[in-house]
Amino acid sequence: MRMVDLIEKKRDGKVLSQKEIDWVVENYTNGTIPEYQMSAMAMAIYFKGMTAQEMADLTMAMVNSGDSLDLSAIEGIKVDKHSTGGVGDKTTLVLTPLLAASGVKVAKMSGRGLGHTGGTVDKLESIAGFHTELEPDEFIRQVREIGIAVIGQSGNLTPADKKLYGLRDVTATVDSIPLIASSIMSKKIAAGSDLICLDVKVGSGAFMKTVEDGRLLAENLVAIGNAVNRKTIAFLTNMQEPLGLAVGNSLEVEEAVNTLKGEGPKDLTELCLTMGGHMLVAAGAAPNFETARAKLEQSLADGSAFEKLCEFIGAQGGDVAMIRDTSLLPHAPHIIPVKSERDGYIQEITALPIGHAAMLLGAGRSTKEDQLDYAVGIVLDKKVGTHVNAGDVLCYVHSQSTDIPNVIAEIHEAFVIEPQEAVVEPLIYEAIG
Ligand code: URA
């Protein structure tokens, strides 16, 4: 086979066979195919797309480029959950103990944040001592014993995706649905769970800007999962504003703890109960959605979901005292109110500038090497749809310094305030799969 022929075939809109896709991925990963030819292939895929079969083949070729976790030693259905990236998205911290408290085993692989979206591993590491470097046998033992473990993305999982993602980042080929879908699914499949739940965020601060694009991505993710025998469900959810109120690592842990005590923000609680309810049904742990949701609500009310969080944090070396008393988590010395400059209704709290503001404070990374400040962040005081007058507090900035004009400017840019009543988008647009 010659790479130039395969590039030409895709450029002309023809379908690549499984053998051809395997050959491309294998030889790109081992360095035989140079970056310039793979760039041309990525661009051809960007313009000509891929069939469902090609996407499934590309996904499996990337899975087979490295190691996969074998979770067969854990009895029952193992579930995993993935979000395409949101601001204030601490769903994993709430949903995974909720599921585990209802008897569903969660074997989760999570990443660190880069840019304006936070990563679950960073949030968890704001708890002193918590670590995600578990050996595969420790990971499996913990899932068997307490029903939940979270591991960082390490080792030799999907090296082809790692290399191709780096190339896409510098060749303007990131936002191609076949490439995004195969990239996400390759990592989820290599991580070994039987049931994969995907939260596809839609909005100006998300990868997918419109419901139509989000739906297309979600449908393709589900189609890939089903084609390779992994039960996959996806939710299209709204990023018209950050999820919940807190943005920033220890602030988000505190909000997750409050949510597990039944005292969390409405949107975060609702998203976790809805996704969790569907996951319990798909995992066979409840006969229908109503029963599943009632079971999850019960585990909030009786404290068992919160106790499961404590058990999980303790098992991975975290200081459980910080969970039982969140005043022990890192806190910033200054809490600065940001006030509205005009009267009107909040139309949108744009996720991108809020995420940038949090990053400027030190809660996120602009390069992989940046050290995080776990204490800092933003806590919203108002959400979309609320009427405010000039001078009303919009949010509070938790900061190491009071001299933060760039942060304040980003926050004012994020709050879109206009005289007419706001159109409040639904939290969950639809469930797919
Ligand atoms: N997330 C991924 O893992 N891959 C992509 O291509 C885009 C988002």
C-alpha cells in the first residue's frame, strides 16, 4: 500500500477499507508515515467525512495501537462517563458516587484540564493526598471492593490518538466530527467499560456550538459504541452558562459535596439524577427510569452517596476530613464581588470567558506545565434568566490578589445582560441511544 494512493482515495470521497485504515494507523504510529502525509489525510477526512463503518474501523485501529484495560475480573456491568468539556462541570464527582451507592460499578479514566475547561483529576487533586496513579491491578481491586475508582490517563493507551490529536491541533483539523468521535471513543473503549455514557455539551463555550452539530456528534459516538459492542448512551446538554455555581478546583469539590448532601444547585442535581437514572436502567440496575431516579434520590437523602464519596476519596489517599468539613479545603484570601453595570435580564453567562477568567486566576492551565492554584475561582451569584439592577452582585471571585482587572473584564464580557426577558435553554436537550 502507498499512503499517497489512500490520501487520493479519501480526497476523492471514496471509502477506505478496514485493512487500509489499519495500515495507515499502524504506520503513522510507528513513524513510517510522515506527519505531512497524515496531515493531508486528516484534511481529506475533514472535507469528505467518513462512513459509520470507517469511523468504527478508525476507532478500533487507534484502540489497537496501544494497551487496553481488561476489566473482566470485575463482576457485572462496569460504567464510564465522559463529558466533551464544560465549565464548572463537576458532574463526575457527584454522579460516580451516586451510581456506586446504587450498586453500579464505575471504572473511570479522567484527564487533566487544558485551556478554559477544567479536568476531573485536577479537581480531585485539590483534596490533600489524593492521587490517580493506580496500577491496573489496584484499580480493578478498588472497583471490585468499593465500586468506584478514578485513574489518570497514563500508560500506553491509544498512542495513535495522542499523536494524531497533536497533529490535528496544528493543522486546523480538530473540529471534524469523524475525527472527534473516533478520538473520544478510542479512549473510552481502551479504558474497558461495558457501558459508556457521554455528555455532549452544546453552546458557545463548547466544541459543538449548535444543537444540530451536537446531535450529529452524539449520534456518531453512539453508532461507534454500538458497532463495537459497547452499550453507549449520549446526552445533549446545555452550556449557555457554567454548570452549577462554582468554577475552580476546590470550589467545585465543595459544591459536589453539597450536592451529594442534597444541598446542591438545581441544574447540577438535575443533570446527575437524569443521567444517573438512564445509566442505572442501561446497566440493568433498575427496571425503568422512575424507579432508577427514586433510588438515586434515596441515596442522596440517606447519605449513602456522600459516604461512598468519602470511601472513594480515602481509598485513593485523599484526606477525608476535607470532605466531611469542606472549610479545610484550600481557600483563597480574597473574595471579591463583581457587580452588574446595567439593569436587565441575564441572557447568557458565556462559558469561554468565565473559563478564561478562572484560568487567569490560576485555576486552569494555559500550557501543560502550568502549576494550578486549587483555592481560586469564581462562584456565580446569579444564573441565566435572572433580572438584575446595576450594582447587584453577579458573582464572587476567589483570588490571591485584589489587583485582577483582566479577570474582572473577562467576567463582564461573559455576562450578557439585556432589557428583554431571556430565553432559558433546557438543561438537557435530548438523550440519544
Ligand atoms: N476530545 C477528544 O478526546 N478528542 C477530540 O478530538 C476532541 C475532544
